Amino acid sequence: MSIVIATKAEMIKTRRSASFWISLIGSAFIPLIFFLTYVIQPAKNAMRLTNAPWEMHYMQGYQAFSAFLLPMFVILICSLIPQLEYKNNAWKQVFTTPQSIGTIFFSKYLSIIMMIVFLFVMFNIFMVLAGVIPSLIHPDLPFLSKSFDWAGLLKLNIKSFISLLAMISIQYWLSLRFRNFIVPIAIGLCLLITSLILLQWEHVSKVPYAYPSLSFFQLSTGTMPKSDSFLMNHELNSIGYFVLFTVVAFLDMRFRKERG
């Protein structure tokens, strides 16, 4: 069975699970708060958003999104998708199908990554709607009269996604390693809270769970190092961690005596 077919099968299973609804509801949560704020208090928000409405709107949204909700989503999704097989006691059936270990491993991996991409896409759509729809109801809101920095938004999304790669690989490995899905979630939460405490530490670029916050704060405060590189040091570290823990997770699955 090819990796494409296996990944499609994983996505079909995901659509019938809680992962899809967590992605959809999670992506709409912050935009809904902004939407209600703009509709309920249009005059106050019109004054606040006069100069750069879209930039302020997105920076405030991403501040809450990248610091806690996005890492929490990754921790939950990486635990829930492999848990489908544990819950149904189906790992042994999966390993008896005509698929290689690599196909099984990477099809689930890709389904998790695609679910995270889906979250990003829906979050951005909902954020745009949270600005446009209130402006149609209250014309004093300046969203429709100001330009939108699509390039800046794309950069923010790409760097945010790259900053998550280390966390995705670690959480995926943990979710495959432990049958009880509470264990990887608990470990992920502990590491996330620890990373938030260590944000001011000089060596925080070595702490994978702090990377989403670092990417956002360095972009929003303009403290990015002056260089020709698109990626910051911690984002390069995120790619390195991603490769390392992907290899570790695959070898662990490949050579583990008891699977599932």
C-alpha cells in the first residue's frame, strides 16, 4: 500500500474522530472572541484600530494563539490520532496489513501534520471573517478601508509552523510510546509550562516547547537578528529536533518487540 493511500485512509479515520472537531473549534475560538468584541463595542474598537487595524488584529490574535492554544492543540492532536488504534485495540491488525513499518509510521505522521495545517488555514479564515463581518455591520470599523499585509501574514504562518516541528516530533514519539494517552499529554503540558517559565532564559533557544512563543515575540517586537536568513536560530533548532526525534520515533517503532 502506498503512502498516499495510507495517508488518505488515516484522514478518513480522523474525520470521524474528535480530532477534526477539536481542530475546527480550536481555530474558531479566538476569532469568535474578537468578533463579539467588535460587534458589541464598535466605537471603542474603531478608535483603537484606526492606524493599522489588520496588523493589530492579527498580532493580538496570534499572541494568545501561539503562546498556549497552538502548542496545546499539537499536544492533543499528536496524542489523539495514534490513540484511535489503542482505543480500538487495532494496532495488531494494522501491522498485519500489507504495509511497511515506514508507511504505517509516516501515514499517521502526515495525517497529524495535515490536521495542524488545517488548523492554521481555518484560524486565518476565521480571523479575516472576524474583521470583515463586523465591518459590514458597523462601517466605522476600519478593516475594509485599510490594506492587508498578505506577505507578512504568510511569513508569520510559515515561521509559526516551523517553530512547531520540534514539538510535533516529540509528542508523536511519546504518543506511540505510551498506550495511555494521558501520559504524553501530561508530559507535553509539563514541558509547555516549563518552557513558558524559561522564556527569559538566555538559552531558551534550546527548549523546543518555547519555540512558537519565541517566533511570535521576535516578529511582533521587531527583535529579529539582522541577517539575510529567513529562519531564526530557534527555528533552525526546531528543524533539527524534528529530524532527530522523527528518526528516534521511527527506530523505536521499527525495533520494538511488542507493538500496540
